[in-house]
Amino acid sequence: MNGYFQGGFNTYKLISYKEQLFMSKMNNNTVWVSPTAKKTECTLTISLLVSNSIATIRKCLESLRPLLEQVDSELIVVDTVGKDNSDGSLEISREYADKIVRFEWCDDFAAARNAGLKLAQGKWFLFIDDDEWFDNVDEFITFFKNSDESKKYNTLFFNKHNYQNLEGTSYGEIKVPQCIRLTKDMFFKGRVHEQLTVSRLPFKHINAFVHHYGYVGKLSKEKVERNEKLLKESLRENPQNMHMWAQLLAGYGIKTAENRKKVKKEAQAALKQFEQIQEKDNGLQRDGFTVLAYLLRVLMAEKEWLAALETKEKYEELLKLSQYEHCILDNLAYILFINLKNEKEATKYVLDYIKNYCWLQKHEEEYLNQESFYFQNDVSEAKLFGLSASLLSRERENENWQKILNTATKLPWANNVKYINRILAIVLLAAYHESDLKIMQTICDQITTNDGKLPLIFGIAVRALKESTEVDEKEFTSFVARIKSKDSFILIQQALVAEGTSVFEQKLKKLQKARVSCTVPNEELFSLLIRNKLDPTLHTESLSYEEWLAAVNQIVTIYAKKRSQIPAFAEQIEQVWNLCSKRELLLMSLRHNYLFSPDITTSEIKNELGAYADNVVNFAQMIYLPELLAGKTSSMLPSEIRFGIFVQRAVNERKAGHEAQYLANLRKGLEYYEAADRLIKRLLREYDEKDQKQQQINDEMVRLGSQVKVQILEMLQQGENQQAESLILELAQLLPNDLEVRRLWALCHRGV
């Protein structure tokens, strides 16, 4: 078969299989070299282990294509299965590869990696597997095209997403140093979970990441079992290899009692070996610490607190911990001492965690150098602020305001806005009690964005404290208003403080000029405008429905605590704000909260029910087609809208004096809105009681009437017609439709 075909970015001549291979021998590994492969040094060598991953190999290679096309590079494929056993992955990789080295699989990942490494001609070496693919390689391209940048660093870290489900919704993210400047002394070691023998500073971390589904589903169990077998074989050969011990423990995990039992047994055996090692280099120290941390986790999971404490104290002395490892141990020790009811010791470890973590943040290269993928969740901003929140919450209970502020000064507030929600209110409260505006100003300066805005969480925290009993609302508002900021929330606080003074109008103009909206957490502005009889349209018209709904919910929440003020507040709104959908949505929500309150009286229901129904119908008429609201109303409408329509009809019938229709519409409305069951049944019960009372009166009149009728008959029989006539007339007024009264009248006047 002769001719040419386009293979990825290379062009190959199609001849017989033996003829097309440029064969060479290298350490008993057969190497195929593309005719267009680079013969001299290049910038980057990419080494790819290929097994049988037909589902992902194309994704992997296509993700590398931009790198291979835009950077002076080569692709070396390490074939670990052979042509005869390949599922097609090898043929696909031939379209892209510069070199393919045949590696006879011998359960040794390091040896397989080294087979590719020995062929590398790049200044840099990047290695991945065929079940991984990059999401985007632009940052790699930028890095290698910038000669100053690529000369400055020796190791490039990128991210790996290790997925736990096929949907890709659950994964752990780790930083991996899988791109490194190539040196002659570099090689891989370790039969499984192989690692390079060198780790060279300086480091750089980029945000590029690879997807990795290698441990999902059935593959996970198979790989874990394979890894356990290889690791145990290696440990029998070298029982003091702490790296293998650490990998073995990581493979077990501690979720089940069975696995915890395994980890405990193996970790204790590993630490005995660790004690016997005389010279412990940094790598061995790190792996020894990993073993210790796993053992502590197991003991704590089994609630063996004293055993965990004894183990910690024994082995901590043998280890020279890095700042990163201090953080891991600080977190474990905090949990340990909390469960031992020793809050003083627990506090000490939180403060130590803060110190070490902040040091790591200031030393990015050291952070990367010290980082452990085993315990990444234990060393993070989330963990830092979680531990701090736990500490500050206890100090809040004890009203140790100054201790709270001392801790707050040590925390890295900048760039950590998403983690501060649990502690910001506590620090605000402490600053208020200590009258320490300086610390609040410092924190606000750190969390303010470049355009001068504070995060929403700041306003939410302030609003929460105002609604609590822990502060005097006016004093606290005045305290917050003293913060120097152009943020709209602070401007509102300043306007609230100025309300009723000569400078209020000036503050208000500032808000109007900035077109500050009433969205959360600025909803206080709305009440401020209404109190001062000002139309809020300017500050609400730009809000989306979702933004206004959030503001409505917050306003309703505030007024739910002062329910009696809702009717008056609603009337004030109607006086200054023209009819619009936003107005009606707020009014129906406020009145709903009022009417559905458990302690409302029947007279209060009657007073506000009509206004509530009008708000519901007005709102519906502005957003729904008229035909949906007519007649029986459309089933497409929300249940409360349908309820409101029938309540409005009921109220109108009551005004017209049509009680039967009034009751019928109330019952119809209740069919669509079960939440109104208690409300409507109270009104229906009132009418039922009224009917029962009338029925009792009617029954009594019938009883009395019967007695009078007997008396009239006796009078007629005795010829006392004139006296009987006056009684018949009185009885006719009481029982106007009674036929027997009419017959008595006829008897009385028969002979007349």
C-alpha cells in the first residue's frame, strides 16, 4: 500500500508496515520515529503513556494539538500494550506522535515513564496519560512563547480534576508539577504513583487543568486493587520506603470501618519502620508525616481521642514540619482538643494555623513546594476561615471582643470574600463594642473592589446585626456610617443617620445622583424614602424581577417583626408610589404576611382582605393575559393569584349585600390555595355562627307562634274575633310567610 495520508500535524508516507517504521533499539524497547520527527533539541517534550483508553485518547491528543502546533515541541508516545493487544488507541496516537516507544509492561510505572524520558529532546518535559485531557492549553502556549518567563522558572504546576462520578459534577482538584525543565539527572522512581527524583525551584502555577476520569466506576476498584498489590510488593522489597506506605494508606481511605482497620494496622507498621531510619531527608520526612496524619485521622474517626493525643505527641517530636504540615496538624489537633474539652489548647492551634497559612500565602513557591495532595482540603482558605469562625464564635459567646479583634487583624481578608461570611458579623460586633472604627476601616479597605464597592456580604452582615438584640440599632448605624467608603450601602447608612437633620437632603441627593437602587442589602433605602414621603421609582425601576423580589422578601422579613405597622406602611406606599407591578408585588407580599399571621383577629382580616385581593389582582393584570384571569381562571396561574381573584369577587359581593355569593367565592378561592385554609375558615365560621344564631331565633319564633296560634283558635271558637284579629296581625309580622297565620286570618273574617 503506497501513498501519503495526513496524520495530525505530521505527514506520513504509507508503505508496508515494516518499511514505514524507522526501527531502533533502546534498552530493549522498540522505537518508531516519524520521518518528520525533530532531530535536534526543541522547547518542549510531551510524553504520553498509552494503554487501552479508546474512549479518551482522541480527546487527549486533540487537547495537545494547539501546544504541538504553536510551540516548538515533540510528542513521545509510550505504548504499554503493543500493537496486537491495542484497542485502536495506538493507531490513533500514531497520527499525532513524533516517536512511539514500545514498552513491555512489567507493573512499573516509573520504568514506563523513564522510557519516554530517555528519548526526550526538549528543554522542558510534560507528562500525562491517555485517560486525561486538557481543557485549555493557552497558558502553556503563552508561557513557552515568552522566553523571559520560561527561563525564569524550572517547574510548572497545573491543576488536575480527579472526578468521582461520570457526570463530572464531583471532583477533587490538586496541583501537579508535571511540567519541569529537563536535566540529565532526572528520572522517575516508584512502581506505582511514580514521582520525579527532582523538584526544582523556582515554581510557577498556571490555571490550566486536565480532566481525569481514571478512578471512576469499575475502573476505580480495579486500579485500587492493582495499586495495593504493587505497593505491597514494593514494601516487601523496601519496608522503609515511606512514599509507598503513604500511597498505600491513601488508596484505602478511612470511610469504612474495614478500611480504617487496615489504615491503622499499616500506619502503625510504617511508623515503626520510620523510627528505625537514621537519616531522614525532606522527602522521607514528608511521607512520614503523611503516615502519621492518616493514623491520627483514623484514631479520631474511631473517637480514640487519648490514643490520638499520645500518638501526636510521640511522633511530632521526630518530624521537622513545614508550614504546610503544621497547618494539617493544627487542624487535626484543633478537632482533637475540642473533643477533649480543652478549648484553651484548641484555640492555640487555630492561631498557629492562621500564622502558618498566612506565611504560605506570602510565599507562593514554598506553598507549591510543600503542598500535599493527600490533605489539600485541610489547608485552604475555606478551612482557615472555618476554623477562625469556630474560634470567634466561642469568643463571641464569652464576649471576648478584644480577642476577636486581635484574631481578625491576623486574617487575610483581601481576595477571600467568599469565605468571610461566617466571621464578618462577629468582627463587626466586636469592633462596635470596642468602639474600634480603625480595624473596621482596615477590613473594609481590604475587601473593597477596585471600583470602590464593598461585597454584598458586608451589608447583609450589618443588616443582620441591626435586626438582632445585640446592638442598639441607631448607635450601630451611626458606627457603620463613619466608615470612609463610596459604597452605596455606606451612603445609605449616612443618610439614615442624617434623617431629620439639615444635611439629610444633601445625603439624599448623593444617593439620587449615584442612582443607588433598593436591591439587597440596600432595601433600607426604600423604607427611608417612604417615611419621608418620597417616590421610590428612581431607585427601583432599574431592578430586574429577581432583584426586586429579593428586596421584597427582605422588606417583608423586617416588617414581620413589627406586624402591626404593616397596614400603615402599606398605605404610605400607596400614597407616594403610583400603581406599577413592583408596587403591587410588594404590597401583596406585605399584606399576605399580615393576614396569614397566626395572631391576627377576624376584624383585622376584614379590614385588610380587600386591599390584599386588589394588590394580587392588580399585579396579575399587569403580567398575565386578561383571558387567564376571567371566569373560573386558568389553571396555568399560580395558586395565590387564583385565590386573590376569587377573594376580590367575594369582597365585592359582600359590599353588594350578597352574602351567599360572598361565601361561595371564599370557598372557591380556598379550593385553589390550601395555605389560606385557616384564614378563610375563620370568616366562614363567623357566618356559620351567625346563621346558627338566626336559626335559633327562628326556631324560638316558631315555638312561640305555635302557642299563639292555639290561643287564637280558642278565641275564635269563643267568638272573640276582634281580640283574635290583633293577635293575628302581630303574628303575621313575626311569621310573614306562615300559611297557618293566613288561614287563621280567613277564619277570623269568614262571616264578616
